[in-house]
Amino acid sequence: MTRAPFNDFTETCMTRFPALRRTALAAALLGSIALTSAAMAQAAAEPSYSIPQDRIGGLADFVDGVMAQQIATREVAGAVVTVVYRDKVLFSRGYGFADVDKGIAVDGEQTLFRPGSVSKMFTWTALLQQVEAGRVDLDADVNRYLDFKIPAFEGKPIRVRDLLSHTPGMSDVGGLTAPTPDKITPYVEWMKTHIPTRHWPAGTETSYSNYGSVLAGYIVERVSGEAFPDYVEKHIFAPLGMNSTTFREPLPAALAPRMATGYQFKDGRLVADPFELFSPVMPAGSGTSSGSDMARFMIAMMNGGALGKARILKPASVKLLMTDSVANAPGFPGMAHGFFVVREKGPRMVGHGGNTGDFHSNMILAPEAGLGFFISETGGQGSYGGRTELTEALIGRLFPVTPSPRIAASADETLPLGAYRGNRRDYTRPANPERDLKIAAAGANAVTITNDGKTTYWERVGPMRFEQVTGARAGGPYEQLLFHGAKGRWRLSFTSQPHVLYHFVQP
């Protein structure tokens, strides 16, 4: 397994396959510190996976080293890294500047970042609260809860649970942002005028859907009778003491001074961008939060939905969020419910990534080990890859693996080589073959993938299965791909991308 997931308004594959990045970005999106509030002290379930102390003991210094390198080489303006372990904040550190021009350093506890689609986990939590309340049935047609209609496909509706697994069978859709506050389209209005086209039956194939999570937020609003931002503040953020977290844009006056500036890299220097506005798709990713607040949410998730005396979900609901739903490829990690599956065992990890134009984030949880971490970086284009590299470095240090043994091809194996096209795209626009992945043989037991002038090399580790050959640090993680399907419907999947599928393009 390898590349940390994932996405939100953009995708992990954009680091490896640069041509995909342009399309999606244009479319977007000190030692151990105990939690200070006595109300937050709660005994976690005894972890079943033990992390050796030497991997934990020097973790903060390890992150310091990675971030020093990234600030020097990855165009990182500012970052926050928060790690929780066995019900405590191990550390929450800031790096670089919240405001480069003013010389204001990032405060690891107070500075605010944009988690992008990591915000969706608040939306899924709100949805399951309504399931617990008996107001929403996971197997019901979403139209039961709407005041407009989502068309069926081949007679099959989209169920509520299909939203959680990102399997509504919909085209991707753009128009997620607003240029200025006075031009924000309320998300309810946007949703009703941007219904995506349907292309396959719901529940059958995962293709990441921002629109699906917007629907989920609206269902919460409809059945609860509370506006979505009010609802999450009252029923998630307030109970957990997440007083620095909001979906509102522009930011409330009390929070705005603490916001890290978003940046891009132009003409050799970091240039500040205006505050990004994702209110048109609010439940999908307009969140703003701090490392300290994300720590509270992570601990609650790993404690079965509780933090101290506050409970936002029942243990069964948290278990559902982390339990497998649909996988595009046999034997590869798939979707959980809301969460992505990062690794299936050793230990099992779930998480979610998030990208806006300026901020790149990841939240990874390993409940069996009692450990979770949140990362958010802003800066030039390189900070996107920096977020992913830091995620992988943490996973490889904490939960190391070894490369898979290489094997020879069987006599009867014929690889379906050629071009593959991702299923997450706007189907109302003509496909661009230049952005397809081109797969070619590299001898009897290896393949190459070429995209946008970049080529990667992969060696066989199983039938139709290959592992990327990289200079990855000892411990991995290591990326794998799998050809699957059958003649006329060959598919390609990657371990780090449970949220998308690549279809063979007929010559």
C-alpha cells in the first residue's frame, strides 16, 4: 500500500500524474501535551496494536526535520502538524508563517487552516446523527428527503448510503467556488442548479463526488430543520469544544485574525491569495479549523464518538464510518463510509484528504493503535506534494512495511496495456486523451506509466499486480496497481486511490 489518500476538491493522483492536476484545480477544490480540559480526559479502549516507543519518542523531532526540508524545497509557506496518541495530544506544531509579509509565525494550536474535504467528515457525522435519531434511513432513496428530484439511472435510485461510499454514479461537476463574498451562491441554490448527469447505477463503482456530500448536508438541514452551519456548530463543534471550527464564509470576526494566509508561488516568491470561498458547496468543504480542534475530533472518533462527557455519535455509528463499503478492485483498499481505507491491516487505517487551491490537508486515524494525525500546508504548487510526502513519512515511520516480493509472470498472463481514463471527470465536456494514463510493457515483468511527460516504473508482485519502484524511505509505504475486469471492460486501480477507477480506452 502507499500513497496517502486522497482527495477532496483534487486528487492524490495529481502528484503522480501531473496532467490530472490542471483539470481538477481548475474545477475546484515540545513533547507530550495532555489535553488541557479535564472534561476531555477519557480512557480510550486499549489499543490492540502496539507502536514501539522509539517510533513515538522522537516523532516530533522527526516531523521538524521533514518540515525544515519542505520549507526549503517545497515552497511551503506555513503548516500545522497535530498528532494524537492514546487520548492525548502528543504535539501540535506550527511551521513557517501564517503571514509571510508580516512575519507572523504559525501557532500550532491557534492558527487556522482550511482542511478542504476533510470537512466532509463533519458532514458524514451529522448525517449519521440523523440516522440515529430515526429521521434518515440509509437504504432510502435520497429523493425522500429532498424538495427537488435526482433522476434514477436504469430504474435505480441513489440511496443515502451511496453518498457515504461515493457511489452515486454521477459525473463530476465544477463551479465549486465564488470569486468574492458578494457573489456567493448559497449551497442549496447551487445544488439545485448543478445536478450532475448519471452514468452508471448507484452503489456499483466508486467515483469521488463532491455533489454527493452536498446532498448529504442538505438532507441534514431538511430533516433537522436547522441550517447546515448552525446544525454542525450546535451538535458537533460545541459539544466537542471545537470553538475554532466553522463552515461559515467569510470567517466570523472572532476567527478571522487567526487565519493562515493562502499562497501561491510566482516569480520566485510566495504571493498571498484572497481567502477562498467554497460556500456554493458548503457541506463538501468550506470548513476552517485549528490543529487543536482537529485533535478533539480525532480523539472522539477513536473513542467511539465520545470526548469526555460529550458524545456526538454512538459507537456503532463510528464503526460504520470506518467499516468497508465498496471497493473498485478486488483485494485493494476501498471506501469505508465517509472515510477512505488507507490500509486494511497492520494496523487498519482510515482517513480523508482535502485540497483547496491554497491548502493541502490530510487526516489519518489508526484506531487499533490509538493514533491519529492531521496535516495542513499552504504555499506554492510543491506544497501539495509536500502534504502527501509528510503523510507517507509518518505512516512509514510509525507503521513500516517492506516491499513485496517480485515474481515472474505466468505463461498465460496477457496484460491489457494501453490508455486508461479516470472515471472522475465532467462527462459533459469532451475527454482529453492527453490526460489519459499510458501503460506500456518494460520487459517481461514490469510496466511503465506515462502521463504529462512523467514516467513511473512498476515491477510485478502478483498476477496482474505491480508495485512502484521508487526511492521511498525504508518502511514505505509502497504504491501498487492492479489490472482487473475482463476483455472489453478492463479496469486499473491504485492502492492509494480507492475513490476513483480507471477505464481502459478502446483503441
